[in-house]
Amino acid sequence: MRIITILAVGVMSGFLMALALPSARAAGPRLPVRSMTLANVRGIWGNPLSETGPIGIHHYRQWVYPDFVVVFEERRVIASIETHPLRLPPPDPLPSRSPR
């Protein structure tokens, strides 16, 4: 999320104040929230990379986006899970063998 910082200077009182306001893009939710409909999610975040379902008697569905996964029951969001790429440290170097 980008933050826009505004500085306000009071000439009379001699104070300096910094106010951090979120940018316009960050005004909406980062992830779909519980009870949003399929149409709401598609309208805000576009088409998912992949869709699964409906499965079972409650018609569970899963939509995968680049940064999160959304789970629906019937046609409403029941969970949104943020995903992160797995970043592992580089492996330790192999011990060097000394010639015999």
C-alpha cells in the first residue's frame, strides 16, 4: 500500500505535523471480505487465474488470483487467504573435498 504524507506547518504557532493518508488506490479492501458475492469479486478484482467448483451440497468454489485465494460457499465469500511465494535461503555449500 502506498502512503501519501502531507506536511502541515503552522506559521503562527510554530508547529510541524505530518499526516499519513493512504493513496486513492488503497481505499478499497485488499482482499475480498466475507459475504461479498461472486459478481462483486469479479467486478473488483477481475477474472481469476483459475476456478474450482462448485463442489458438494453447499457448492463450494475456489478462485485463485496472483496474490490471494478466495473460497465461496454458494455464491458468497467465506474466506480470503493471502498467498506469498515461498522464499527459502540458499542451500549451504557442499563441503569441499581435499585431494588424497
